[in-house]
Amino acid sequence: MISTNRGTEEIYESLPQSYNNSYDDSKVNQFINKSISIYSKQSEDIITTTISPTEAFEVFSGKLFFNNSNIYQYTPSLPDKSTESPIQKLLRIKRELTDLQSDLTIVTQDEKSADATIWNILLNETNNLLSTSESLENHRTFNVLKNKSEFNLNKLKECIEDIKKSNLPFSNDTKINQSNSSLSSEEYLQQLENRVFTLECILGNSTNTIEVNRAFTSNLVSSSKSAVSLGNVPLIESLVKLEEKVSLLDSTALEGIRAKAAALRIELEAASKAKTSIAETRAFEAYKKVEDLHTLVQKIDSIVDELPAVVLRFKSLENIHFSSVDFVSKL
């Protein structure tokens, strides 16, 4: 810093200074070029225009206003992350990890030292996270979801193709167009008949022979007759049955059903009470018998030691009794 005195005024002049850049310029340039090449690729759905810095400054300063002849288009900001679903967040994190891996690879590709720098550590951790995300993608649950989404997508494509075929334009300009339109209308009617036949097979499946015979005698189309021969009731018969079932849901019918249910509940409660009383009576009788037996056992317990002698005495008296009976019979 040099100071010169010019009267009462002091002038300071700055000397050129040299900075010691510890980073390699080639790495920085490679990283910048890579970043520019990545972010310069815009999506086809995004329309961007550029203006000069002077015009942009005037716009932000309020000096230049939009008019019909000069309309600037702008790139919308990124969507709010709080509105993302978990799957969207997972995909966004994977994209960011891939970009981070690419940037760290550029920074560390010229590293020849064996020392673990911060860039190498970050690159290793990023690789671990990416390998974890790849193993998560191969999980059985994600495969099931992928199969379901592919199946739904195929079904949606088939429905779109059917709609396109059914909505073919009818033209009366030439005979060829007329024949094509008639063929398309016939195909559409055939599709409708097939759908009705499918509904009849689903809703009218029955094993009741009487219902099948009654359906066979009604006014049916040829396809419905073949369905009845296979044991399927037509759609009209099924709708009649459904109407009969719906008629049971009338308020009067429901009141009758409710009254019957209440009467049945009362009868069941009475039967349950009677069964309970009978069980209690039987239990009391059994308890009484047990008490009597217990009293008898207590009475016998006092003479239980003398019972063998008494039994022997009875045996001897039995012989004397038989002898006296024989003697009396001989008299």
C-alpha cells in the first residue's frame, strides 16, 4: 500500500497481489464443464428464452414493463417437495445421488495419493447409498408393484384401442368408406352382444332346473339360448330376481321381519331360562344326594372297626337259619 501526500489529500493505491491457489485449475474446469453440460440439457416440455442482463435489470428495477409486443417467458420453479409422494421422493433422491456420484468422480479421478481425502470418503459413501437403493429396487414388493403397474398399463392400452375401434368415423363419400363404416358398426354391435352375454353368464349362473327351463321358454336371443343350455339364466331373469329381493326391503316387510325376530328372541330367552332352571334343580338334587351319603358315611365310621366280626357272625347265623328252615319244612 503506497501513500502519497498531495496537499491535504491522501491517495492510497493498491498493489497487485498474488493468491496461492491450492486447488488444481484442471479439476475445477472439468467440474465446471460437467456442470454446464448437465444443466444445459433442458426438458422438451420446458420452453425458455434469454434476455440481456441490461433488460433483465430494467425489468427488476421497474423501468421496463410487459406489453403485447414484448412478452417474456419464464421457466417455472421446481415443485414443492412437501407435496411429493414417498415414491417420488425416493426417485428424486436416487437422481441426486447419481449426479453427486458423477461430480465426485470428476473431482477425484486425478487423485493419486493414497491418503483418504474428503472427496474419496464422500464418493465411497455415495456408492454405498446407491448400492443400497439398487438392492431396494430388487425387493419382492417393488417387483409385485411393477408387475401390477405393467398389467394395468396393458389393460388401459387395450381399452384405448377398443375405444378407437368403436369410434371409427362414418363416411358416405365412397362405397369403400360405407362398407368400412358398416363393418365397424357390426363389430361394435358384436362387442355389445358379447358383453351382454358375459354379464348373463356372470349374473345368471344357476343350477335350478325349473329356473333354467323357464328362462329357456322366454324371449331370448340366440346367444342367450346357448347360455341357458349351459345352465345360465339370462340377464333379464336375473334383474327380475334382484327386483324381487329389493322389494323385500320395503318398510312394511322389514317391520314384519323385525316383529318375527323379536318374537323368536323372546322364545329363545324363555327356553334358555327354563334350561337354566332345570339345570339348577338337577344340581340341587345331586348336592342333596351327596349330603345324604356323607351323613351315612359319618354314621358308619364309628363302627367300621367292628364290621368284620359282625360279618362273620352273620355268616354263622346264616348257616343256622338254613338248618332251621330245613327242619321246619320236614315237620
